[in-house]
Amino acid sequence: QLNVGQMELGVRRLVTGGPPVPNITVAWEQLQLAEPQPPLMILLAGHGEVSVALALAFVPAEPSFQPVVRGLEVSKVVQRYDSRSMSAAGPPVFAVGLGEIVTVTVQVTSDDDLDSLLIEDWLPAGL
């Protein structure tokens, strides 16, 4: 049985060697959470071993426009190309004219030693 506070979210019967147990999916709006938020409780009865996995899929109410680092930091800079110096020139640009040549720099930073890492930098349409 899966409960949030006093609200029962679902009941499943587990049988050794039986078919996989269907997921319990609940929309956030259905939870009717109070403050403080009640605990998530998994109640089991019987004998044996059980494994439980919980997942939360959501879209943040307020998206963050600040960089987020979770192990790898990836940055991409687009600059105008200077044919005389044969390198990037000037500050980063966010729009370029048709046919204009630019330099794209992708920098990957990690505190850990990495191997077998693949970075793909797809070009947007029109660039």
C-alpha cells in the first residue's frame, strides 16, 4: 500500500514469480498536500523481499535561467571570425547575418577524470 499522509495512492499485490507490478502514477494536483507536507509511506505485509523505486517527473513552476552544474559544466560561445588573425574576435554574439563566418567554442569542465565522453554540438537551422 502506498500512502501520502492519510491519502491512499494505491495498493498492489506482490507474488513471487508473478507478472511485473503495474506502476502507480498520480498527478501532483491529486495529492492535495497540506503544510507541513505529510510523509510518503510504503506499508508492507507478508514475508519475503521487495524492492521499491520512486520517480518524480515535473516541470519547474519557475524555470531558472542561471547555469546549473551537476558534475559537468558545458559552455558554448559563438564569436565572429577574424580572417586576418584566423581566430575568434570580439564578444560573444547571439545573432549573425546571413553568410557571416563565426567561431564556435565548446568548453567542458569536470572535477572528475573522464573517459569515453562524447560531446555533440548540433548547429541550429540557418547557422
